[in-house]
Amino acid sequence: VLQATAQPDRWQQRISYQINADLNVTTNIVKGKQQMIYWNNSPDTLHRLFIHLYWNAFQPNSSMDVRSRELGKIEIGRNRQNQPVLDWDGRVRDRISKLTPEQIGYQKVSNLTVNGKAATLIEHETILEVVLATPLLPKSKSNIQLNFEAQVPIQIRRSGRDNAEGIRYSMSQWYPKLVEYDYQGWNANPYIAREFYGVWGDYDVKLTLDKTYLVAATGTLQNPLQTGFGYQPEGAKLTLPAGDKLTWHFTAQNVHDFVWAADPTYKLIKRTPKGGGPLIYVVYKAVDSLENRWQKMADTVALAYPYIAKTFGPYPHKNYSFIQGGDGGMEYPMATLIKNASIGTAIHEWMHSWYQMMLGTNESLFSWMDEGFTSYAESRTLGWLRNAPKESWLEDDYGVYYRLQRSGLEEPLSTHADHFNTNYAYSAGSYGKGAVFLAQLGYIIGEAQLDTVLLAYYNTWRFKHPNVNDFVRVAEKISGMELDWYKEYWVNSI
Ligand SMILES: [Zn+2]
């Protein structure tokens, strides 16, 4: 155990964002000024940088659009009415191809300087290439400044305005985000709908918009007495600023992304887990008929926390927000956007705070360590909440895997997330087979050993971007067994 918890010495880049953004709720345009202090902790001299411009995906004929329409030509089975089931994401389909200029998304960067010097910008749709006038030396610190202007797309996938539930703004992937550079080099994957990876760092974000909107976000609100809306301590006296707009100031430490959402009909409720834990915010569109569900969801996640902390390790931040928004459930640091008050979705997305926000595997390369481990943790937590017999907890995950096996569409888990032949093989593999990876490991090394492995993995690798080998090595050291064969059979082949 001592060996397994020795801290690895893998270098990591580091970043500190300062963003000032203004959202016009009539034109749906965001204008921002952004500073990034960037520590190149690598042994390499960097001649270029790359920046994600995710919202450029929401334009007709983008890679995301073309890919979705191609997947719409693949039949992956038949439904009960014997109609073909197509492989495209039902939320995306061919909707991007039909967007009007007012409905598309875009992100434009201007006035970019690195240490005061202008750089050459080359836009590759969702990736901005920045050719530096002066390279960044190993072990150096740089100051990157830029302005950006973005149009919030109509909600197609994850981000956008005016989603199906009528939430005005689901603001994920909304700012120019630096691409992660790690021991495998740059990870400048175009945005085609899938996975994320980012540089750990600190965020200091000021958001200014119409004062009738409640804002929920990653991080901790720094000026609750000026915003109100229930963020202030009970009974505190508010000093609301004059004017039509309000500035919300959030800070977050040791995270690799920042999400926010805003709506004038949002309501905020709070919970604190018994025995301690993060302050939990639940923010949802106030609709009387759904009120009880959101209250129940808030109670349930608070109830689950002690089990989660004991089994998977404690949550490290002050607060966490479940925010109604987006188009299903999507994880972000210290917050999630969820479509409705589903307890399963809420637990799943919160567990991503472990398997992605803390144990930030490169999701493009190891989507199953993110979605699979999260699904496993979700199933265990839900089983515990329901007081169900232990042997039944992973039943659904096994079911997903068995169906994948029988479908003939299975691909190795080691496939790059963007390069599976079908959406189906990606999701059944990453979620179902990924969860079964841990369940079967428990069978091999013993359940008690697996529990020790999960905590040792958390303690050894959180905030360090572990890969599959790092996880397997922890399991080998704890169990004393050689497990490379298991990785070969389960991950690298079908
Ligand atoms: Zn997930």
C-alpha cells in the first residue's frame, strides 16, 4: 500500500484564467476579455499553442454536423414497431444543417498576445492554432491575453440557449479554452460531440448580464450580498447594485473547466450532507408540478454523500451545483447541467467529480475510465440508496455489455473516442463494458481489495491525468497480482 500511494512525478501544465464576460440577453452575444497565466512545466519548447472554439461546431457542414448525418445512415437495429433505429444522436440528427445565421454558434478570438507579442492565428473550425512569435521555454510562465466574441447557439448539444425545458442559457464550452499539452503532446481534438480534456488551474470569472437572471456556475460565488437570489447567508442584508445589469463573480481552484447557466425563472435550494460535506445547490426552473421531484433529488444526493465519500474518497471543493439545463446530463467541475430531476442522472453526473474532474483521464483516449468508472460508481451508489442486494447492483451495466457483445458491433475500449465506427459501440463500450471492467476486477482480486484500489487510485492520481496503465499498476501493487493480461483482454481487444 505504501508503494501504491507514493506520489508520481509526472509533470503537468498549469493555468490560471481571468475572464470578464458580458452577455446580451437580447442578441445572445457574449463579449469577453480573457487572461491566461500559463506555466509550461514540460521539458519541451512550445512553438505553437492550441485553443478550443467549441461553438464553431454548431454551423451547417461542420465536422459535428457531417458526422452526425453520416451516422444517421447507419441502422443499428430495429425497435419494437420494427422501424429502423439509426445510429445518430437523437438530439443532434440533422439539426445543425438547418440552423439559420441567428441560430448558429460561433466563437471569434481577437487581439491575442503572448507575453505582449501578437501571434499568428489559424482557425481550423473548432480548434484555433496560435503560432508564437517567441516560443515558450521549458519551465516558463507566460501571460496570454485575448478578446472574444461568441454567439450562443440554439441548444443542439450540451451548450446553447432556449433548450427543450425553456432554460435560457446553458453556457458550457463557452470561452476560448487552452488545449492540454501532456506527456503525449498536444491534444487538439476537433469537437465532434464527444469527450473533453483540459489543463488544471484556477478560474476567476466575472459574468455581467440582465439582473433578472439567476446565475449558477462552477466555483464559489464571491459576491452573494450583491446578487441575492438565495446565495446569501440566511438573514443577511443585501446591497444590490443600481442599474439593469448584475455582475456575478465566481472563483474556482484546481479545476479544468468552467460552466455556467442563467435563467430568470430559476429557483435555488440548498442542502448540506449530514456529518459534513460540500454545500449542495440545486437550481431549477420553478414549475409547481415538478417542485417535489427537485426537493426529493436534493435530499437524496445529500443522503448519498457519506457513502460516496467513504467508498470513492471525499469531494474536495466547498460546494457543488446541480443545475437544470443542457439536454440530458453533462458533467463539469463543481457543477452539472441536467435536463430533469432524475436521481440516477444526478448521481451519475456528480460521480464525474471523481472520475473526470479529479481523476481527469484523457477522455478521448480512455473514455471508459471516465464513463465506465462513473457508471460503476453510480450503480453502486444507487444500489446502496435502494438497499438492494449487492449482487444486483451492476446488473444493468452487465446487460448493456451483453447486448453489445451480441450485436456484433463491439470495438476495443482502447479505441479513440472520436473514432468508434458507431455511436452505439462507443457508448455501450465506454459506459457498460467500462463499468464491468471494475466489477470483474473485483471478482479477480476480491471485493475488499477493489475497494482499497479505488481509494488508493484516488489518493495517488487525483489531479494528475492518470492513464490505463497507471490504474492497473495501482491494482497490481495492492493485490500483488500481475494484471497486464486483464488489460489486454478487456481493454485492448474484444
Ligand atoms: Zn457520464
